[in-house]
Amino acid sequence: MDAFSIHGGQRLTGTISVDGSKNASLPLLAASLLTNQQVSYDCVPVLSDITNMGRLLEELGSTVSRDGEKLTVRTVNESKSHARYDIVRTMRASVCVLGPLLARRGEVRVSMPGGCAFGDRPIDLHLRGLEALGAKIELEGGDIIARAERLHGATIFLGGPFGSTVLGTANVMSAATLAKGKTIIEQAACEPEITDLAILLNAMGANITGAGTPRITIEGVDELGGATHTVMPDRIVAGTWAIAAAMTNGDVVIDRFPLDHLLAVTDVLSSVGVHVQQTDTSQDPKSCTVQVVSDRSLQPVMFTTQPYPGFPTDLQAQMMALLCFSTGNSIITEKIYPERFMHVPELSRMGAKLVRQGSTVMVQGVSRLVGAPVMASDLRASASLVLAGLAAEGETIVSRVYHLDRGYAAMETVLKKLGANITRIADEQIVDGLPVVETVPAKKLVQTDS
Ligand code: EPU
């Protein structure tokens, strides 16, 4: 398991561009299972989660070819409908094949995803939605088996104890495209990734209106065909880069920045004293160029994570790292995943002053963080540790970089381009979380620039 060595203190400056969205790409790729025609994608990020989804599609009878950020999928064999445990366990989002397979093949077997590093993540709402469309669902040997000769339209309330569900909405909306009659999803997730999925499905011949609002209406059709789609920019990656610039008092220009999808985040940043300015107002604010600069003194804030358009849970950890440098006490409340705080003890090891009570953390600003060996067990928590390392004094070693490779394409290359002192260290050079650079020839250190 590779690690990052970061020597903090460099001010980030320069220009970077945001890749396509991972969380949009996964259900978009799963939607290819709704047709036997070719579906082509552009701006697909080069990430291990995308590779895993490609493998899953191949196991399910698709041919998948990739050329840089272009990806083409064509389903050639529709006889297999089993998403096995070894794939689902490495990537929970595999569950988004459930709706498309059920709708197209009449039967699907998907291993039940377990909990994840930040707590219980049930899929009861996905199943309730598919049952409302007429699926018969049972659990056998840890697998969900869903069957339906032909789904039928229904009115479905998809709200749960934590609000809407993103992949649940994706599953039900995708399945309903091939159902007989009209489906209404009430309290649908409003996330931009759902809108992106609806754009592709409509291009394939579906009839979906209202995506991006809490009520989505789908008029079922008999068949879907091929299409070409450009994946939206990744709002979480974009937000992470903006916070990285702020952490280092930097001056960074970010292209393909989905400003319109990050208003809750730029609002918090602006209260902190970080300015995210669109440089050319004639550009579409869903993908535009912004400049990020910060005032020297950062103000404390209070924010709560919420479903879109609220502050995204996927940027909570990164914002916490930034608030460690504010001049006062900030309050962060996590309303989507109340246990999503694995970064708290690790940031504390770097000198952060954090007090957690249930789903709330008080961040007491400090004048400095100090480098330390740290590790986290999920993607966004790991990202917050990298950000903290960029601003900390001395060396920070962030272990288990494979978490970051799931969601940030060549993170170290992007940060290096902005002037960060960050190096990837190969697995065999790390013992007990620390690099053993003195005892091995320098050439054995792996620097990944691709
Ligand atoms: N929930 C239920 N029942 C369900 C489904 C969800 O109670 O059937 C609860 C969850 O436990 C959670 C809340 O509803 O408290 C929202 O979960 P949601 O279903 O929206 O999450 P998801 O669709 O599984 C996606 C992203 C996550 C992101 C969440 C919330 C993908 C592949 N994943 O997950 O992204 O945190 O939405 O915005 O789109 C990440 O990228 O690091 C990541 C974890």
C-alpha cells in the first residue's frame, strides 16, 4: 500500500483543471446495461473505482474499451446478472447495477453491500423503490435477488431518516425508464449527478422530467438505444482543490470548476475569508474557470452537511482541515453520516484541537499543525490528511493512498504542478507507517507522475 510523503509549507500557485466526476460516472456506466447498443462516454476520470466498474460490466456481459478519458461500453451477452461479493465489497457503488439489470434482464443478483468505514449504509430505500415498481425481492446467501417480468410504473416516496438517497434515486430512476407506465419519485435526490444520469438516459430514449428537483417523473418506454455522453466535472474534487489552495494561502486558477454545484461550499469559504471568483462570467457556471485566493486570517464558521444543495458530506473532512487554521472555534455537524469522522483522531495527531460530541465536532483554531505519520480508512478522510500535510510544518506521511486513488486521479501530480512538495512512496518502502528511505537506494522510491 503506497503512501504520500508531504513536506508542508509550500504556497500553491498555478492552473489546474477538474476531471470528470467519479460519482456521476458510476451510475452512468451502469446505465449502459439498459441497452444492447453502444454507449460512449467522454471525460471519464482515470480512477480505480472506474476500473472496478469496468470489470463488473465485463463480468455482466459487456465489452468495455478505454482510450484515455473516453470509454465505450456495449453489452453483448445478457445472460449473466450476478454482481459478486468480491467486486461489491471493494466498491459499494456496484449496487447501482441493480436497477438497470432488473429492468432489462428481469432478474438480478447483487451481493448485499456491508457497512463501510464510516458506518452503516443500508440500501432499504433502493429495495423499497424497486418493490414499488413490481420487483419480488429476496435475500439468499448474502445476495439480494430481485425478479420482475416487466416492471410497472408507480408513485414512490424515496425519503429516509437522513433525507434522500443518491444511488437509490439512480437505481429507481434507471429501472423506471423501461417500466410499463408512469413513475413518480417523490423526495428524489437533487444531486447534480442525478441530473447528469437523466441527461444520458433521455439521450438513450428515456422520457424523464424533473431530474434535479425532489419530484422526478418517468414515462416508461419499451426500449433504450445507444448514446454519447460527456461526464460532468467532479464537484468534490473541485472543492478539494479549492480548499487546498486556501490551506496554503495560495492563488490557484481552476478550470472546469462546477461553481454552480458548489454554492454551499463557496458560501462557507467566503465566510472563512477564501474567495472563489469566476474569472469569465460569460462561461457556464456549471463548468467555468475560477480563481481561488484567501485572506491571511481565516475566520471560524458553523456548517452542517445536508443533501444537495446543502453542504456535501464528501467535503466535510477537507473543510475541517482548513478550519484548523481559523482564528476561533468552528462547529461542524454531520447530518448524512453521523459517524463520518475517521479524520478527527488523525488530524489531532498533527496538533489539531478537535472536540467531538456525537455528530458534531468543535474545531478550535490553532496557529500551526505539525507533520506526522497518519492514515485514514476512507477516501475523503484521507484527502483531508493530505490537505493538512500541505499546510503543516515538517513531513507528513499519509498511508494507504489506495483510498485516494479511488477518487482523485494522480493526486500527487496535480498538487506537484501547483508547487506542493509531495512524493508517492511505494509500499515496500514503508514500515510501521514510516518511509525507510535511509536504508534503500534512492532509485527504489517510486515517483508516480502519470
Ligand atoms: N440511506 C438509507 N437507506 C438507503 C440508502 C441510504 O437510510 O437505502 C441513508 C444513508 O445511510 C445516508 C443517507 O441515506 O445516511 C444518504 O445516503 P445515499 O444513499 O445518498 O448515499 P449513496 O448514494 O450510497 C453517494 C455517494 C457518496 C456520498 C453520498 C451522499 C456515490 C458513488 N457515492 O452515496 O460518496 O457521500 O451519496 O452524498 O455516488 C464519496 O464519494 O466519498 C462518497 C462516499
